[in-house]
Amino acid sequence: MSWRLLQTPEFTRDVKKLTKQQKQALDSALRELLSDPLRGELKVGDLAGVRVYKFHLLKQPVLLAYEIEDERLLLYLLKLGSHENFYRDLKR
């Protein structure tokens, strides 16, 4: 079973700002997520259906928001960032 990743333009912009070492740490976190897509915490209310996976990018806590589409084996990467204003920006 092989999951496919799709990214929002915002997620792509967030990744472009990362250093090479941070991108390697992100790749490692994405591999963990692909091995168990249900690992992230399922949100409710305004963000129903969105999951948020928390991990560390070089000792910095980071949140990764994504949605799962089981029938097509898709992981849709929505947003990457620190906790500050993360959920507010994600609602937009």
C-alpha cells in the first residue's frame, strides 16, 4: 500500500524557507507519517477532518497539518509551521 503526497502552494512555500538540514528532518517526519497516516491528532469543529502531526525540526517544535483521503491513498499536506498562529492561519 503506497500513499501519494499532494501539497498546497502554502505548504510548498513553507518548505522552501527551510534549510537543507531542516528539509532532511521533515523528510524523516514524512516517512514516519506515511508508515502510519493516522498518527496525527484528528481535529474537530472548524478544522474537522484535518489531522495535525507534531514533531521536532532540529529541536524546534513544529506542526504539520494534513488530510487523508483513504479511497485514493492520498495524503494532502496543508500547512507546516510553529504553533504561533498556526490554527488561526489554517482556518483560512
